[in-house]
Amino acid sequence: LLKDIKPLVKGSDSSETVDFYFAYSLYNLKQYDLSAKYFKGFIELFSRSERAVEAEYLYAFSLYKESPNSNLDQSSTVEAISAMQNFINKHPYSDYSNGANQIISELQMKLENKNFENAKQYYKTKNYKSAIIALKNFERDFPDSSLNEEGAFLSILSQYTISENSFESLQEERFREVIKLYLEFVDKYPKSPFISEAEKMYVESLEL
């Protein structure tokens, strides 16, 4: 019904109300891609409306609801984080801000898991050099991630495998890199459950 009314009231005093509730209807129908589109349109047309703050939050929330599982492309997740952060920056004392912060944390965790799995995939496919680079990039991008411990261990494992399968003339230098990675690992994660296995590779690297 609102869809039929929308073109009839365009430009009138009723347009603001109809546009808002049309977007809200799509949101409640869980058509989040469309609700995001129409809330964004509402914000652009009625930026001074008393409903604008709610529309801005619901625009960002619609993008959040569209965010896929972590094993899929995360471009919409990045868009949702950006929209939520923009909302918080613009309305830091809004009633919606606490919820927005929680959603950002959830979405960032999803991005973190996606990026780590991408890096780990190189190790799984035995592309060890790329695995070391990808895991280092992950640590740079997510320095506070709890996944960096596993990533550091996988780097040792990757470097050890590379070294073990190298020509004899290259082994000494490459095993020295295993030793270096292990010492960095044990310094940073002295109580890691991976210590025992990492130490075996360290000891073997010292002997080779």
C-alpha cells in the first residue's frame, strides 16, 4: 500500500512520513538490501527530519543484517562497519550508540575470522611461502587478534617445511629463520599449547 502511495505524495508534506514507513516496512519484512537502499534515500532527502537519526541507524543496521557468513565475501560487512562507525561519530550520545558499538565488534570479529581463514588456506594447500606472508599481513592488520598465536605457530611450521625440503646449500639459512620465528613465538606466547610442537622444530633446526 505504501509503495502505491509513494509516487502520489512525492513533494508533498506527507512524503517524509510515507518514505520513512515504506523503508521501515521493508525492514520489518526482512528485505534488508531494500530497506538499506530506502533508508539511505530518506536520509538524503530528509536530513533535517526528526526521524533522520533513527533512519541513519536503521540504514546501518540493515547493512549489518545483510552481512554474510564469514566464509563468504565480506564487502557488505566492511560497508556495514563503515556505516555504523559513521553513525557513532555523528551521534555519539544517541540511544542507539551502545548497540552500534557491539555490532561493530561483532562485524570486526567476522572480518578477522575471514582474513585468518584466507591466510590459513595457503598453509592447507601447501603454499608455505605465501602462508608466511599472508599470516604476517594478518598480524599487521589485526595486531590484537587472539588468532595471531596460531598464526605464529603456522609460520614456524611453514618455514620448517620449506627448510626441510630445500636444497642442502639453502637449508642452514632457512633453518635459522625457523629458530628466529620460534624465539619470537616463545617470547610472545610462553604458555601456548603449541609450544611443545614448536620446540621440537626448534631443536631439530639447531641440529641441522
